[in-house]
Amino acid sequence: MRRLNLLSLFVLLALLLSAGPGVVMAQEPPVADSAPTTPAPSPTASPNDVTDADLERFVDLVISEQITVAQARAFLQQLAELQVSRVAELLSARTSTRLAESSKVSPVSPNIIEPPPGSSELWRQIIEKGAGPPEAFAQDYWSDPYCEGGPNPDPDDDWVFWFWIDSTNPDSLRWDTTSAQVATAFWIAYGNNLNGFAYHWDEARLCLGTTGVSLAGGPEKVKNTTSLHH
């Protein structure tokens, strides 16, 4: 899909807002969706063109799911790092999520990507975002202190999401979502790189921090909209 330029996206935002909360955008066909570690402004548009009011409208559209995943990604790619941080502040206010004081909320790596000592995991590695037909949505989730630690420790338990899927080749696993809010939250919190692991070859698990999941709308929303595929 051709990336929306900044002007056309602003027109889209204005039309959606004027149409009211009952209008929901149709989901676009899957497209390649691998984000850079730090979102970069488009070479054809300046982040200076984006106002705080634009960022507020964007967050409104994300939370009400009146913008597609691809459109949310296109908008985020236009922003400078401080503007991404502002989106995080707005999203945290709307979801009652407390952001760490030290967090500027440019994308960071998930917590730990090495199995803890003595672990019986078969594998643990980063799972990147990639659009594609979903093979498995999360079957279950639970709060667990197992994933704590790493470069961004969280005093709360993290969430583990369990997927029933063949993981004999974990390098080929990708995650995707049908939710603009989840996509935006995981871009902000993890740079689209999720912490995956498994104990068996017919499963995969995602270890997600409480902050990222809260920004995404909560664990139930993540479970219902987030999938894995090869």
C-alpha cells in the first residue's frame, strides 16, 4: 500500500472527526509492517507541521478504533521522538496508565531476551511485527513475575500471553494486530519487538509489560486482537 502523506492523513483525520464516533474505518489489506527502532519523520513532510491538537485527535481516533493499523503506523512514522513521547502521554492519560518518570517513551526493547538461569525454555527471542493472515490468537493470559528484570525492570508482574502454534522455527514467527490502539501502544512501548519464548514446540508465549498492555487497552483487548503467524 502506498504510504499516506502527511496532508492526506490530516484530511482523513478531519473527515473522521466530522463524521462522528459511529464511523469506523474498514481494515485495509495486510501490508509489510516492520517499524524502525526509532520512528523517523517522512522525508517529504516535517514534524513541525504536526500540532498538539493533531496528536490529541490522533489518540482519540486510535482509542475509538476509527483509524486502521496501517494508517496509525503511517502517522507515527511522521513524528519526531518528542512527539511520540507526547502521544504516549496522551494515551497514558486516556487509559489511566502511569508512565515511568525516566521514560521518554521512544521505542525500547522488551524486558529480557535471554532465558533466566535454570529455565526449561526451548527458546526465547524477539518476535518482530509483520502483517499476515493470523494463524493463532492468544488462547489465554495471566499475570506472572517470571518476566521481570532486564534493562527496563517493572515492579509489577508482567503479562504472559499463550498461543497454540507450531514454534519449531521461532525465527519465522511474526506478530500482528487488528487494533490501532494495540499497534500504537506496542510501537511506543516496545518498538514493535516483542519478547517471545516457549516450553513446547506447539506453543509460543509473549511476555509483555503491564505498562504496554495498559496503553493497549488492557489484557483482554490484547488477547482478542493480537495474533501470531509464520
